Amino acid sequence: MRSKVTTKRGDQGETTALNGETYSKCHPLIRCVGTLDEARAQTALLRQVLVSQNDAAFGEVIEFLHWVLHTFFIIGTECSDPGRKHPEYRQGTIGETALRKLEEAQLRLEAELTLPNAFIVGASTIPAAHADVACTAVRRLERAFAELREAVPGFDAGIIPAYLNRLNDYLFILARWLEHGEHIPVDYGILRDTGP
């Protein structure tokens, strides 16, 4: 029986992107797509962690994260075909409407928060920790996307860089919202006895 997944075409360290071109697996385009996969997977894991809590208060966030997961596929198309050689593969765009939806979701969470005037040393709940990990993955995607834009002159990324920047803000705020007011700020005092 032959695998439907294994093609062996990538065995020599190359792969073919959506635009039909073959790249080294360390090319900025392939790295960006891989980083996007990681951000999507971490966001999906976060969503499932919230689903597993059986908390009705999470319903709106769970539904919103389902929408976010779909936006990763639109962004993935842009990353895989930055020259837009295959417009037939595009199933939508990330525009001002998506950016507004993201910002409004963040503001709804922020309205319920009082953040400490200090850096957060780490999450105080398991769901918040997962949101922090997803936030970190999206920040890495934001940097990989910027690297891809530099590597592909003329790449019209539209509003996607702003969308990714807002998405990591949303996930950070979501993490704090999931802490239910039990934030753990940095306490530099505990380091006083660790000097020379």
C-alpha cells in the first residue's frame, strides 16, 4: 500500500510551495509557512484546552479562536504564493474588517481586566499558559513574515503584518483574562541574594 502523505520529494531538503516553485527547506518562504503551521497548531491547542474546561464563560472566546484558525489558512496562501501566480487558490483576504474584528475582541477582554503595572513573570493558570505559548508562536510568525517580505521584493502583504501584530496582542490579553485577576508580576526582590 502506498502512503497518501509520504512523497519522498522532500528527502533532499527541498519542497514545493503553493506557487509551484521548489525551495530549500531553510528558505524564508518555507520557514514562514512552517512557523505559521506552528502558530496555528498552538492556537488550536489553546482552543481545545478551553473546550476541555467546560466553562460557559469561554464560549465566545472558543468561537472566536475557531475564526482565527481559519485566518491562518488565508495568510498561508499569501506566504506560499507571494507573487500571486495562482489567484485561483485564494479563498479570501485579510483586510480591515478582519483587523477590526480582532481589535474589538481584544477590547472586550480588556474591559474586564485590571492589569498590574509590572511585567508578568508567567501565567497563573494552565489555560493562560497555553495562551502565552500561542502568543509567542504568533510573535515568531510575525518575525518570519517580516523576513519573507524582505526576501521577496514587491511582496504586497497588505494588512497581514498589522493583523499578526494585533493577534499577538489579543493572545497576550486573553492569557491575562484567563488568569481571573490572579496575575503574577515580576518581583526583582527575589533576586537580591543571587548576585556575586
